[in-house]
Amino acid sequence: RPEYVRYAYSAPGFDNGNHNQITLGLRLTDDIRQGTNMGALSGYGLTDKEKSLRNLPHARQGYTADIFYTGGGNWTGSDYDIAKLGVNAAWVLELKNRHMLIVQGKAQDAFKASFSDEVLSADLLTFGRYDRQIRGERGLGIGTSFVYYLLRNNTGLLSLAPFYENAYVYAGGGYRAHSGAGATLSYKLWRFPLPVGLNYTHNLQDGGDLVGFIIGGAF
């Protein structure tokens, strides 16, 4: 199912001046709704409760892919010329017992960008949270996570999702690696639409550890 995506915003930047830019994209999905423990291939809320508590007759899979272009310049009121192209893709295998294997890849290339608009390694990583990141002209990242349901009952869903991910960013004349591993422990009440929990990430480059709360996404 194709979907057309459009975002228009003024991005804050470290450089002086305006960074007004517009992003246009196209997304293709196959009955997949990404989420840590909401059911990647099913819906949300009380309407799914009975269905999600039952095991599947057989394993099933889905995917999503999107491509987007970000541009900026005099025509958007930006003080900088901005041209970035990005591609994201994800594949999910949902097992009969509802546990899920998720593989996600991302790639970005900043043809024209100020320092603030360059590609960040954290933008290429999906599952972890990082306080240090690499900034460069282009990059590629891939990660995998396995969502294991510790508890599924009439109250909600408790899941543990270990992950590993790795990105390479071109900076300073060569590619630099940024990788991480960790896990997300989250709980979703049927009557509350967003999962809440904790994310632990170990940065494999500098040895740093980061623990953060999550509510739907992360902060």
C-alpha cells in the first residue's frame, strides 16, 4: 500500500541563520505497523485485545520501505542549500506465539548540507539511545531486535527486546563505525495506547552506557 509523505518545518541548527527545509517521501507497506510491543502486524487498542492474546495459526511477515528527499534554499527561506536523500526499510517476522524478529536498515546521503544538516549516526540507528554520535556526509545503518513477550494477559503486554545495531558514517575522508547493543523492557496496557518502559544501550565504540525512559518513543 503506497503512502505519500510530506513534512515542512524549520529545523534548529548549530549554524547561524535559518534552516527551513521541506521533506517529501513515498512509503510502501505490507500490513505492518511498527512498534516495540504493540503488535507489528496487528492494530492498536482494545479492538485487538482478543486477537492479540491468541497464538497465530502460523508465522507471518510484513515489511515497510520508504524513500524521502529533503531540500532547502532560498526557495524555502533557508540561509543554506540543503539536499538530502534517504531510504529506510524494515522486515518483521511474527512467530506463532507472537514473538517478533525485526530487521531494519537505513541509508542517507547529504549532497548539500550545512554542519547542522549533515547525517548523524544516531539517525541511522533504530533501537538504541546515544548521547555521542558521528556527523558526516553520508551513512548506512542496520539493526536487529527480537521482541519476546514475558507476559500477555487481559491487562496488557510485557515485552523484552534485546537488540544489536551498527552504522557507518563517512566523515573526515573515511567511514567511521558506530554500533550499540542493549535491550528495551516495556509494558503496554490495553486501555493506554502507548508502551512505557526502560531502554538500556551500551555504546560499543566508547563503552558508554545510557538508560532512558520510553513512552511510545523515547526521551
